[in-house]
Amino acid sequence: MLKYHQFRAKLGMGDLHPGGPASSAKMLDWLSERGVQRVLEVGAGIGRTAERMVALGWDVTALEPDAVLFEELRRRPGMVARRESFLDHRPTVPYDAIVAESVLFQMSLTDAFAHACALLRPGGYLAFVEAVWTRDVTAARSRQAHEDTLRLFGIAVGSREPMTWQDWRNHLHSCGFETLRAELLPQGSAGHPPSGNRADSLRAMARNPLLLLSAVRYRLRKRRARMPSGAQESWLFLGRAVAIESLASQAPPRLDPV
């Protein structure tokens, strides 16, 4: 049986991240203002955001390690699509920017941010959107939600550890990123419905009845895995890679939105 994100990919549905297309548009606007050209997308899924970046005239490399999602991604024109994990990616030329939408939480933040800094040119940008745990969530609660959703959907709803936004900011700071923008999204943004064409999705299910079974399966499972109110919040981030030495004398960034 397909995992949840694979099932959505087969239906042509993307933007499985907090805030959906509106969050993507805001991050791309931030990067456009800074004149980026060579951009890496981490965990590109079926390529909705990568396609938007190509339309902006950017030189886009899109990484997607999942075989099912990659089959959809590789059909999109104008970009370099690679079935490869982020931490294994070793380009010969640095990037102006790295974009990630609800994928970094699945990695060690120290490893992910350090690798991002290594792949960027000096002064390059990291932009992402993520759902993170709030301060009242205990380690037991985050672990249970992580394990339950991984078992039910094949992908976890959040990190196993109760990493708050302040924890994320501290990791970013220690790995050499200064915060340019950090925006808290409205409550409920983490549950933004995926984008797609309903008629195309229905036709896909008509061609493949197993997709209809998956639809029923995940509708039922969602009732068993409701996220407690206030357990997560969603953030948009834009940071710039700078020399760690220049950050050493600065205090870690405050939690307040910038």
C-alpha cells in the first residue's frame, strides 16, 4: 500500500506543507528580492515549487529521494531532477539559495543546517517552512505523535524530539545562519489541504482502484490521529549564511517574529 505522500503524488496533489502555495509564494518573493539564480530544492516532492522557480527563470536543481514522488518530479521540464538525499548531495558549484518545505524536521538539524551552509556561496540563503512543536509539548507527547503518524501514514507529522522554534533558531545560529525573516503562520496552517486538480484526481482513481482504497484508508486513519490543539505552530524562515566567527559574539536570536 502506498504511503500517504506517495498516494497524494499519484493523484497529482502537491504542496503538502504548512500554508500550501501561499507559503511557497512568500518564500520565493523573499528570494526574488535578493536576486538569486542558482537554487536547490530539498525534498521537492512532485515538483510544484520547483516548477514555480523555473518560471522565475532560476537555475533549479530538485532533490527527491522517494521513488514514487521522483517519477512525477522528473517529468517536469526546465530543471535538474535528482533522486538523491540532501545529506548525500555534493555539487561542484555552490548555490545562491536552498529551499525546503516541511522536510528538514525529518533530519538532524545540526547535520542539515551545517550541510546547507556548506552548499551555499558566502552570503547565500536558506528558506524553509516547517511545523514545529510548541513549548508545552513533552518528549513523551512528541515521540508518541511521531511514532503514531509514521505507523499510520508512512510519514511522521513532526520531529521525534519536542523541538520548539527557539530550538530551531539556536541550531541555525550555531551552524552559521543569521535570521533575515521569521514569520509565524496562522494557527491551523500545518493542516493546509494539498493542492491539485480534483477532476484529474478522480480520473486517476478511476484508472487505478487501489487509489480509491487508499483514499478511504487515509480518511479513516486521519480520524485516529488528530493533532491536539496548540501542539504545533508553523514558521516561514529566511536566513543568510555568514561566517560562524561573525556570529560568535552575538547572542542567539530571540523567539519574537522578525
